[in-house]
Amino acid sequence: MTDRIYVIAGKDESLVGARAQELIDSLLDYEQRMTALLSVDGDEAVVSDVLDELKTIPFLADKRVVLIKNAGDFVSRHREILEHYFEKPASTGVLILAVSSWDARTRLAKMLSKVGSLITVEQPKKWELPAHLVQYAAARHKIKLNKDAAEMLVELVGDELAQLYNELEKLILFAQGEKVIRAEH
């Protein structure tokens, strides 16, 4: 059975967002997103709407997914209501909370292990970046990024992950039709 609640915690918004997208990709087919996905920023999220969406029976899908981006303040404002929801989450809903940090000492954090998962994302160390880019290119774009090309990309662009992702996107477009991106590209 799929977890009913996921908390994705990390300081880098682009990493948290990428991990949230990977999770959504694993939970819902692309065609199901129109009717089964609600993605809202924490500042705009209304707790009653979020809970209604999670409890509504899905249409043309086996589950509904609600992603709350930048959910730190949302969690703080609605902690008591969320504690009640964590006690008995909806059977057809999956809640994803994307936060910059998750305090393991809170009651909510302790409840999470019974109904869901904490996913912590961290910026890779500079020496890990080439391998991370190779893995990212394969997983996200289904293309092989040569190790030399990944190392060159990090050397030329730096260690800012969002910028590296952008430059990789450009490389993929430039090398359109190629199965492997090499340093020559």
C-alpha cells in the first residue's frame, strides 16, 4: 500500500520541487493529473479545501494527490487540524507537504512514521555533482550523459544545481536525437 502522507524536506527549493515531481510521477499517470492532482502554494492553501480534496473519491484514477509547496507556514498554522488528519488519513488521498525543514521533535513528525514517509533532500557535494547529473539525465530525460561531459558542465557552470539543470536542458536540446551527450556537445 502506498503511504498516505509524504513530507519532502530540504533547503534547496529546486531539489524539493524536483523530488516532489518525481513522487507525483510515481503516483499518477500523466493523463490522471487533470482530475486527480491539486498543487497549491502553502500561502494560498485553504485547509478545508485541502482536506475536502483528499477525501473526495477520485474520478478516472485510483487516488487523489494534493501537493502543498512551501508548506512550512501552512503546517504551523494548521498543526492541530493536520494532527487529526494524520490520525486517520483519507484512504483515497495522498498528501505531499514540501517544506524547508521538518522538526523531528514535534507530535506531527512522530505521527508521520505511522502513516507516511519523510523524504529529505540535500544539495549534493561538489564532488558528487557529476554523478548526480548523470543520474538526473537518465532518470528525468532518459538520456545518457557522459561522465566527462558532466564533469565539464560542473567545471564551467559551477555548483548551483538549478543552473546546472538549466544548462543540461540546453545541452539536451542542442544534442537532439543523440543517445549520449558527450563533452564535444
